[in-house]
Amino acid sequence: MFTLRRWWEYKGLQIGLLALVLGSAWTLRETKGALLREIYQGITSPLQMLQSGAIPEQSIRDAKFLELQTRIVDLESQNQQLTNLLGYVQKESLPQKPIIARVVGRSADHWWQQVILNRGTASGIQEGSIVKADGGLVGLVENATANTSSVLLISDLKSQVGVTISRTSAKGVLQGDASAEAVLEFYEKVPNVKVGDLVSTSTYSQKFPAGLAIGKIKSLDLKKLPASIAKVELFPPIQYLDWVTVYPKPEKQELDTPNVAK
């Protein structure tokens, strides 16, 4: 008995530790580490809160404040865009009252070809209506439903606009280039133009009234055959259109050169 007691005093601690290790291992296996995660979370939570310096409620309030701040900045930006657009409209020479619309649709595959507006026939927009933005001509309404309309942009490859050089009255046809620039093909072999000349719609155009700003000459190729061409930098910010103004389509006019009207 004395020997057994001495053996237990000598080995008991080791057996207890071994049992604790085996029991812990079995518990971890059966709970898949849940107990260990709970213990870890209980120990580290106070430290995490001290490190973050904010209680959960404060973090939620901060997130809501940032959300509201973002919305305010967005509304201020929209308000500034509308203010600029209204200021531009007041300078317009067109007698018709414009319809202000917002771009609500645009395909990444057709970024330079088409945009969708949030106004349609119910607001007075119809096929052939002229679309402008701060900077000048944007395009033409191709089709319209009651509450939406599709706009063919002047940057579209199939878009053609009869234009003139403001300084010399040299004329030609402007074609989209799927970019912030367009290609101008002149009627004359050697037109009187230079880099920096301003480009606007011409009196030959049947789709647009004369005098709508479009852009300026960026480069020239007077040796191009069969006609001289120029690269035109477009004024309207077509790559990031947001708000536009829409005008009724112009009345058809009798022209001396109907074959070149665009």
C-alpha cells in the first residue's frame, strides 16, 4: 500500500497531464476547433476593441455618416452639372425650349455609338430630335418610347454630319471615329483650313440646324486621296456624358446641294 501510494504521488501528475492532453485533443476533434475559437475570441475581443479605438455602435454611426457624405457629394456634383447645363442652355440661339434628360444606359461594347436617355415621347422627344451637351452637338435621337430614347452619337462610325469651318466656310462631312475625335472629309481638294480652326454644323445639313459647335481641327492631311481630311477634336465630353439637352428636329429646308446634306 505504501509502495502504491508513493508510485501515485510520483506518477499522478504525469498521468493527469496526459489525460488533460488526450481529453483536449478529443474535444477539439469532436467540436472541430469551435471551443478553441471561442476561447481565442474571448481573450482577443477586448484587445481588438482597444486597438480599433471604437465600439461597434460607433463604427456603425461612422459608416452611416460616410454613406450620407458620399450621397451629398454626389448630389452636389449633379447639381453643379445641371447648373452648368442650364447656363449653357440660356446662351443657346435655338428658339425651341429644350428638354433636359439624363443618360441612364450605355453599353461598354458600344460606348461611342449610343446612349439611352430617361425621357421619351411623353416628354416631347421624338425620332430626329437634336441632342446637345455642354460643348456642343452630341447626336440625334434614333428612336423613342414613352419614357426613354436612344441617341446615335456623332462619335459613332456610321454617323455623318455636314459641317463647315467657321473661319473660312470650307465645308465637308464629319464621320465618327469611335473616340473623342472624328474624321472630316472636305469637299474641296485643297481647302482653306489650318490646325485650330473651329468646326460647326453647316447650312447643307438636313438633320441639324447650322451653327452648332462640334470641335476644332487637330491635324490635317491635305495629300489624302480622293479628298483632303482632318482630325477633329470633339468639344462635348462624349466619353462621360451624364446630362444632355434635347431639341425638336429642325424643319426640312430646300437646299441647292441636297446630295451632300447630312
